[in-house]
Amino acid sequence: MKHGVTVTKIVVKPYSNKELAKLFNRSESTWRREVAKIRHQIEPTERVGHFWSIKQVEQIMSLLGRPYEVIEELG
């Protein structure tokens, strides 16, 4: 069985928790728990409304890793 990794280009822009959860393939509640664990390591500036700033998104991706998708190929 071959395993392939599909890497998608990610636009680093302000994201909401809902958008980041979808990007990282997590439910919103799981995503909020994961972010709560690393929140003290993220730049302390406040979010603008419901959005994380570009710098905060970069920090989240560096702490949690870049989102990717594993595709199994049968055959």
C-alpha cells in the first residue's frame, strides 16, 4: 500500500477559530482545546474580533505544525 502526502498551499491571513479548525481537520471543540494549551506561547496581543492576526496564525502553525492531508492509494 502506497501512502502519499498532498500538500496544499496555505494563504497566511487572519483566520477565525472555525476556519483554522477546518484547515487543521479538527472539530471546533478539539481545536479550542489544542489552542488553549499553547495560548501562552502565542503573541499576547488581542485578537481583532473573532480573528487571529497574521503573526498569531504564523505562530500557531509553527507550534502545531503545518496542516497537511495524508492520502492512501489502494493498488
